[in-house]
Amino acid sequence: MGLFDRWRTPAGGTVMVSGATAPLRHPLAPVPDVDSDVELDAAVRAHLERLTAAAETDVDALTQEQFDGALTARLVSRERVHATGLGFQYALPFTEHVEEVLTLDLPTSIVTLPQARVLATRRSLSSLMEIARANLLRRMDDADVERIRLGSARHSVTALVGDSPYTSSFARFLPAMLERWAPGSDLSGGVVFAMPHRHAMVFQTCTSAAEVRDALELVPAHAAEMYADAAGPVTPHAYHWYHREITCLTEELADGRLAVSSTPLLESVLSRGRRRAG
């Protein structure tokens, strides 16, 4: 079990799309094998302490060359990483709910570096992050990822699923990721994407009204369900990427449902489709 694998479960179980409600088979977060929030907090903290203690020995034994070779950027849940209490003030925002942290990709484990460990390197965060992102890009080039379609024959979106625990983190390089696994993708309308858990991404390009409808209806629904089933959850939320700007499309309501909205660009693509149909 990884560093961020067991957390409090919010209420929920549905995704609202354009005013409609589509039921999910699972709640929006994994259900841990403990009976109360108090037990969960204690279990998480004890688990993190054991992992940290074990990792310290491995990290201390690394030369700088080995450290730099293992250093890898990773996208993680903002709420979960800060709930550890280990100190991640250096974490950089990627989206509204996701932050970029530094990890060491070691042969037997992945160590997420807290603030103290980063400061102990006596190196600038920018230089460490530059190395870590370059290593993430190399891991993306070497990753064994399966591209699958989710949905029906008429309405579907794409998912990338792989053994690499950095699969969802490849969203950090979204255009390069698409060129790697969906070459020739038209990005003129942007991409709706989600990072439900560390081994998966869901996405849909948005060049036509039909693609936008599939993106808004299917990406959030599949992402929420995959997040619920995940051993290493990241976020159930969906986002619109356009020219390196990312807009969150979902909002968690008080009852735990996810309400899905659009963006002006996506609305314009839908409007063009309605005019042609009319």
C-alpha cells in the first residue's frame, strides 16, 4: 500500500451532468477497512510513520547521482498530501485539487519527499523540480500503457491504464502524452481529462459537438467510478485543458455529488453543432 492510499470517505455516489443525475455504483472515494474517522486517522498516521522510517534508510544510502536518477515529479491529491502532517509546503499547484511533489522512484518503493527532506538537500526547489520533471518525461517515454475506450460503440472516451504509478502524472505533459498515445490529436478545442488514480487517465479531445457531449458526460462519470475503485486515488474531478490553461469542470456538492459545468470554449463548440443541426 502506497503513501496516499487510505483516506476518509466523503458522502456521495452520483455525478450530475447538465442538470441530470447519473447514479454510480460506488461512492466517490475508496472505503477503508476501519470503522471510524478516529480509527482511520490513527491507521493512516501509523502507516505513514512506518513507511517514512523504512524509507529514511534507503534515502540516506543514496549518492547524489543515484538520488538525481530516482528523483521524479508526481501529481497527488492536494487534500491527502497535506493531511499527512509530514509537511509539503513546497508542493506546486497543478490543478484546483492536485499538486506536484517530488518523489524518489526506488527499486522497491516510491518515497514521497516531505519538506524537511527537500530542505536537507540544500538545493533549490527549481533545480530539483527540473530534474524530477525530466525524469518523469523519460518514464512516460518508457511506460507500458494500454489505451482503451470507455463507453459504448456510439459514445465513448479514452482511458490510459498502466502499471506505472506515474501514469496519471503524465498529465503534467498533456500535449506530449497525447502525441505519445494518441498521435495526431486535434487540440483546437482543448481536452477534457481526469486523473482518477495513479495508474490511469481518462480524456477526450473536443473538436466537435459530439466529442464535447461525450467529454462532459462520460469523462466525469468514469473518473468518479475509477476513483472509487482505486488503490491509489488522485481525484474524481474532471478538467478542461486548453493552451496550457486548466479549468476544473466539476464541483462536489454538499451531498457528495459532483456537478459538472462547461467552459465558454466548450459551449461555443456545442453551439456550432446545434446551428449545423438546425
